[in-house]
Amino acid sequence: MRIQPCVAVMLLALGCVARADTIYSSQSAWDTAVPGETTVNFDGIATASEVVEYGTGPGATTTLDGVTYTAVAPTNAGDYLGVIGSAVAGVDFGVPTLAVGGNPPGPAALLITVPNPVNALGFVFDNDDSADVTITLSDGTVETESAFFPDLNFFGVTSTSGITSVEISDALYPSGEQAVFLSEFAFGPSAASTVPEPGTFGLSLMVMVALGSLLVRRKSRASAPTTST
């Protein structure tokens, strides 16, 4: 079947609309946009002064409450994936955290995979030493977020397409050791995904009207009587 150029352009526009992501730095604003989310933390896994490890280097992984956490490259071979208790010396968050880090100094990266595609996810995080982390979503969105140890930060997103995973990574900083810390992770359907924003709705409506007009015109031409000479 041949698709007319104008139809192809309209379909492309619809595809662009369908992949819109909204980023949140406010946890309360994200919570409002995502009613009924599932929230998981790391309570009850390690005592206040304990570190429970799940392996070292890229490939170290664990699944907790249906969410899978994996250390991925460029994590060092000697870095561990584990849960750090709330009062472990040198980690002053006051709550249990999942971490990818350790020695020798170098970058660290954590991949989080949800059990099913979702329209929203959010998490409370930090890193060690470097000022920025790179957040990469499975739908192709890449964001750079600031984080300064030991302040916990929030990142959230709603999407009109399904998200299956997010990667949090930081680069090598001159002072040495790197780590990624996660104290809470939430995911679920998003109210924003079922009610288009005004601009998005307007564009979708324009595309649908244009497609409708095109189909009516083609039908009229096809049904028009022919004359013979």
C-alpha cells in the first residue's frame, strides 16, 4: 500500500506526540500527576550499621519488590551493589539506601528495570563527589541532573509511551570514589498520560481533522461519475 506524502507527515506528527515526556524535580508535583503509584524502599534489609551486598562489578543484580536493580558499565569491577544501613559511617542519609559504589575510584551506574511498562516513574537519589548524574530512560529520553552529597534529590517523569527501565550514572570526578545511591523508587500509571496537555491535544485534533478531510476528498473523487466522449 502506498502512503501519500502528506499522510506520512501526519503519521509522523502523531508519533512525535505519542512520545512526549514531562520531567519533574518536585516530588509533590509528581505525586499529584501520578495517583495510585507503587512505592518501594529498602527498609528492613540491613541493620543501621550493616551493608548487605548482592555482588560486585557490572552484572551484579537483585530483584526487590518486583523491581530489578543491576550494576552496569562503566561501574568498576570492584564496586559493589548493595543496601547500606541508615547509620553506616560516611553515609549520612539517615535512611537505608541501595548503592552502587566502593573502591577503587571510578564511575558507577545503576540500571533499574520495572516488571511491566509504565507511564510514570520517580525516585529519590544521590551520588558521591560529582555534581551531575546522567539519567537515561528506555524511551530514549536523556537528562542531566545535579546532585550534591549528602543531599537527597528527586527525579520524576510521566510519559505517553511505556517506560521499562531507567539508568542512573555518574562520571569519574577528580576527588576519586564514585557511587549512586537510591533511597526510594516509585512507578505506576500516570493521570497525565490519559489527559493530553492543551498543546498536545490541539495538535492531535488538527492532525485528525486533516486526515479526515483527505479521506473525504479521496472518497469524493472515487465516487464522482465519469463521462464518455
